[in-house]
Amino acid sequence: MTAEELNARRKRLYDHARWEGRLTVFLWLAALVWTVGYCWLRGYDHDADALLVRWGWAVPNAEVFPLRLGMPNWIFWGVFAPWVMATLLTATLSFFLPDDPLRE
């Protein structure tokens, strides 16, 4: 293998690893923003005249009931559902992302 071929192979491996890293960081940030945002809007008390409450994004009183799978709704949709989605997405990506040969 010539030096040019080796450098091209290393660049291809680096670019692929960088793409996977960016995808991972993006998905992690999306889950973080959803979890923190949803739990803040639905799990904490807000003033009834607050702008987010008037728009319907937040609730004036934190919900304890109704329960979903034994958890308050805001825990189910804010923590449990993103965790399950991240796990399913990780499993799916681990099977469908191509492997790079590290040795030849």
C-alpha cells in the first residue's frame, strides 16, 4: 500500500468516525433539550398568567395524576419515552451503520 492510499484510507476512516460522532452528539443534544424542556414545562409549577401557560406549552400546576405505567405523565413523556427512543435508535444504528475495516 502506497503512502497516498494509506492517507486516503485514513481520511475515509476519520471522516466516517467524525460523521458518527456528530450524529451521536446531535441525538444526545436533542434528547437533552426535550427532556429538560418538557420536564421543566410540565413538571414544575408556573404562574397562571405566565406567557408559556397562556400559550399552552406549560401547565400552572405540576401534574401528578393521571399516571401512565405507574409514573406521572410528565415523567413518562419527559424521561421514559426519550430513553426508550434513544435505546431503540442506538440499537438500530448499531446494526445499520457500516463497519470500516481497520486492517487489511
